[in-house]
Amino acid sequence: MTLLKSREAILALAIMALLVLIASRFPAFVAPANLARVFTDTSPLILLALGQMAVILTKCIDLSVAANLALCGMVAALMNGAGVPLPLILLTVIALGAALGAFNGVLVWALGIPSIVVTLGTMTIYRGSIFLMTDGAWVNAHQMSAGFKAFPRQVILGLPVMAWIAVLAVALVALLMTRTPLGRAFLAVGGNPHAAVYTGISVGRTQFAAFVLSGALAGLTGYLWVARYAVAYVDIASGFELDVVAACVIGGIAIAGGSGSVAGAVLGALFLGIIKNALPVVGISPFWQMAISGAAILLAIAFNAMSRREPGRIILKRAEVRT
């Protein structure tokens, strides 16, 4: 019974049931090689969901992650075209992504602007910056060096580097959340910001740190995305922020902040990744992906609301008895 009360355990069982259902008609889908491909395809979503998780935990939201990814990916492609070494490109896009996230964080922290307004604005600014940099031109595969494109695809122990980067990011963020004061501050600020202030935690500074983390992961994902698909243009990953938010909400990250886990964010991303990869197999158009993501968000929020409604009624009844 305790296991079934865990949101992560329920989601893991749902993923297993989904795989069994798909395998009953298409057994090749659950072959180890194909599952490795599914995980690799889902790696960008996992990376962005980890950053979005930190932001949502602090009662904010970052709708600019996909635009951040696109801008950093274009910068990586242009730097590669200029002959910049790959290690320097990686450092630059991570730093640029963190700076873009910091810009969001400063506006939320210093000016007190709601995060949804800030990131809707910066989402447009970041994509507009790509157009200004390139006049709307694409950077195609033949304009990228072989090493630039090959790095995310190199296979180590059966998985591409791109997948191993996602695994490493999951481990590092899990350590951050469970073993550091900053990770505990994310939960404290989202759970009860007033109490957090009394314990010496700066709400604004913690939210700023969450946006920086989200931005840095988006910057890294920008390079991985562009190198893997060998193309960079203004609208890459357009609408992907919806999938990122959906992964977090499905994974049990409370949209009101203060509750959630790394495992939940990862499982939510995997759930969507499996659905996205299974749609063509079962003969459903991939264009249904956004509709499915939106429906999943609504269902997850409804599930969260229903699961928390009964404890609230009990508290009110007890209060009435005491009076």
C-alpha cells in the first residue's frame, strides 16, 4: 500500500504497463537496442525537465527553455563554422545558457515580475536574437564539422554520449537536491516562502539559482540537439517547452511549488518519450504529440488536486470539532 501511494512508483508502473501494451502488438519496440534509442531521443527532454523541476519547485516557471536551447544551439553551430574547438564551444553554450537563465532570474528577483510574464517575453527575445544573428538563414549539416556532429553520437557501453550526459546530469542534480543546502532551499522556498525567510533563506536568490540551473542545462542541450540533428535554425524545438512542463507535472512536480523529485521528473520525461516514439509505430500521427502533452498536463493536475482534496476536508472537520 505504501508503494502505491508513491507518485513515482505509480508512474513507473504506468510506464511498464505502456511498454507491455505496445509490445503486445509490436514486440520489436521493447528490444534493448530500440529502448536505448528511445532513451537517447528522450535525453534532451530529461535535461530540460531537470532544470524546469528546480524552477517549478520555487513557485516559478520557465517558458523560455526551448528558445534558450535554440539560441545556444545556433551559437554553437556558428562557432563551429568559425573553427572554434569543441571543448570551448561546450563551455560557451553552457555559460551562455546560464547567463540567459540568470537574466530571467534577475527580472523575477529584483523587479518582482511574475516568472510566466518574464519568460514569455524572453522566449520571444531569444528567438528574435537568432533571426538577427542569421537573417533567418539555416546552418545545415554540410556547414558543420564531422567532430561537431559525431560527439553526441559516439557509443560508449551501448549508449551514445548524449544519453550518458543525461545520466550524469540526473546523478548530479539528484546530489544537488538531496545533499546540498541549495537543493533543500528549492523545496523550502516553494513549500513555504515565509518560513524559508525566517530560516535565513533568500527566496529571490534561490529562484535566481533555479533559473541559472535551468538555463545552463538548456544551453548544453542546445549543442546536443543541433549536433545530433545536424541543423540549426530559428524555430528548432519550437513548442518543446510544453513537453518540458508536461514531463514535470506528470512526474509529480507540484505546479504550485515545494513538492517533487528528480526521479519524478525523469519518469515523466520517459513517459512522454515512450509515447512520442510509439505514436508512429501504432500508426498515429506525431503531430498529436502536443495534444497528448496538453491532455497529460490537465490529467496530472487533476490527479494532484484530487489526491490532496481529502486531507484538506479532514483538517476542516477537526477544526470545527475543536470550536
